[in-house]
Amino acid sequence: MEAVNVIIGIIMILSFFGMIWYCVKGYNLMIGFFVMAIFWTVLALVGNLFVPNAAMAKFSFVGVLENVFQEGPQNYGKSILVNIFFGAFFGRVLMTSGIASTLIRKTVELGGDKPRFTMSLLCIMTSIIFTSMTGIGPVISIAVIVIPILLSLGLPASITLFAFMGSIMSGIFANIVNFKQYQAMFVAADSKYASYTYNEYFNFGIICMVVALVVVLVVANIALNTKKVSHAWAATTTNRGATENNAPAISWISVILPVIGVVVFKLPIILGFLLSSAFALVTCKKLKGSFVEICSMLAKLFAEGAVDVAPMVGFLLMLSMFNNAANFAAPYFQTLLGGFIPTSAIVIAIAFAILTPLGFFRGPLNLVGCGAAILAVVLSSPANFPIAFLYPLFAVTTIAPQHLDITQSWVAWGFGYTKVATKDYMKMSIPTGWVIGMICCIIAYFMYGGLVG
């Protein structure tokens, strides 16, 4: 009867490759993961008829369906979606108050007409901004400021798009909302992982943020050595920015206030977003008018933020179904792959480093992709790796490839906006994601490998 588990495991692995093909073709990911959740649940239920599935031991037939299609989205909504909505609200505040655009303009003024220097400064500022902001709306709002500036300085479109998307990726390493999103996937596998906090991860996140930004800038500058830079439009951008109204300097700290609130003052993340939003609005003198007008403005900002992340929310709810289905699929992956999971900290760190490219195209090392099943297998490993070590590894192989990937919504938008060919972008993005993954996985070993014992 063991053959049944092997056959089902092979079918599930083949479906992995089918999902990767689906992602590369650019089809709708929300529908794709919903279909995968159904497919894996059905396969697991069929397998359970022949060989008892340990993951289904305490569930009835209806209980399995409830766990995947009801409890998955329900628990995910409780644990992460509220953070996403308030993070999106904060992003709208930064845009409406003019803080984000002011920081970009000041950065350009500091860089002057030196393309490489200005590109580096803009990437640093973009990275800092996206330690708090999230969603395709804020990305596009910053992109339509930054990308034309870089293009006007004479940078080739492919390098401009790569540098901008790479700077967002580096900021995501320290992004609080993304931390909560990935942590929720560990919690879905076992509630004991809920005790792992952003504060425990913070030092590693900041180090990886710096590493990622440095690698992106090195690759962009090397690419520039092979391209001709034109300075024809440099003056236009600078002069245009000078006519804009700037947010007061005291308000600029709003960008990192949520992180400071959580790390230094141990504030709940939602309260951190609300207090930071209030500080930004007050210092920018946006709370003007009657009480009714102010309430209307705040409601509008929250509604706009919700619209910004609506596609992401739909995708994440379907992904949560897939995550729960992966828990029932894990025994079949364990049958095929369990013997290949390393039990040594250094070996698994090296394996993640070498296999980082499997995080591209929503692959098996990407938590916001097919990685949920692999996560379940690794968590059930006899090595019993602590989350303080495993989370950084999975964060690296998710963040570095995912936010440079052509399946990422805002990267796909960027291709249409800049008219860059995907192959020109991928020549830089895939090697960069791999290098960042290798460096950060080794850093994870040196920081947390000693916890494995």
C-alpha cells in the first residue's frame, strides 16, 4: 500500500511543475492556487481511502473540507489581513501627505545630475520607504515618480526597472507586514510558532536588507558599464521637482515610525501604523476642516488603501486554502522527499543557498507559492529545526526571488510601463536573487545555526 503514497506524491510533484508553468505563462494566480487547493485536497482524500493519512487522523471528510476552505481563509484573515489593511492605510497616508514624494525629490536634489549616484540614493530611499509600505498601489505611486527620474537621467529602461524593483525587494526584508504574512504560514502548520516575533527577526532582516541593496546596486552599476548613458533630460526632472510642495522635515521620520514602534517600544503593529499615520497627518497639517470632513478624509484613505491591496488579499485567501491543503499533502511528500531533508544546520543552510532559484516562478522554496508543502515536510523533519533558524531561510528564498520575479504583480506592471523585455530584465534579476540568497542563507547559519542541537 506504500505504493499508493508514492504514486500520489509523484502526481503532486508533477502538479508543482504544472503550477510553475502556469505562473510563467502569467495566468491568474488567485484562481491557480484555488485549483491547486482543490486538487491536492482531493488527492489526499483519495489516498486516505487506501492508506490512513496521519494528517487527517482527527478530521472527518467534512472536517477536512472545513479546514481547507473555511478555516484556512478565516484564520489567515484573523492573523494577517488586518495588518495588511492598516499597512495599506499607512501607505496611503504617506502618499497623500506628500512625505513619500518629498523624500524622493530631496534625494534627487542631493544626487544632482550624476546618474549612478542619484540611482544609488533613490534605491536607498525606496528601500527605506518599503520597510513599512506594501501593496501594488503604493509601489506604482512611487514608481511613477522614481522611474521617470532615472530614465530622464539617461539610465537604460531595463536597468532602471531592475534597480527600482530590487530596492523594493531589499526593503521587504525588514517589512513588518510581510513578516506577519510569512509567519502566519508557519502558524498554520503548528500554532506553537506564533510565539516567534518580529523583534527576534529584526536584526537578520536589516542585515539582509543591506546585503540585498548592495548586491542590486553592484549589478546595476556593472550593467551600466556595458550601456551608454545619456544625460539629455536630467535638468527637466530636477526643475519639475522644485515646483512641488514639500512635506516638512519633521514628518519624514514617519516612514520608519512603525518599525521603531514595534522594535523599540514593543507596540502592536496596528497601533504602530495608526500612531505613525496620525503623526504624519498632523505634522503635514492635513487634519484641517470640520470633524466630518476629517472623518471623511480618513475613511477615503482607508478605502483607497483597501483597493490597493484587494488583489493581494484575494490571492492570499486562496493561498491560505492551498497552505492548509499542503498540510494534508505533506505525508505524501514526506514519503518521497523525507529522506532527503538534511538534519544538519550547515547542510540545510547550504541547500537553501544553492536552491534559492527554486523560489522564482512561485516554486517549491517560495512560501507565497508552492513552498507550503515543502515547509510542512521540513517542519516534520527529525532534526526539529527551530523557527528562529528556519524562518530566516524560508524568508530569504521567498523574498529575494519573489520580489524580483516576473510573476510579482508590480514587476509585471513595470514591464508594461517601461516597455522592457522580460529576458533583458531576467538576465539581471535571476542571478541577483541567487547571489542574495546564497549570502543571506549563510548569514542565517552563522546567526542562528547554533540553535540547532
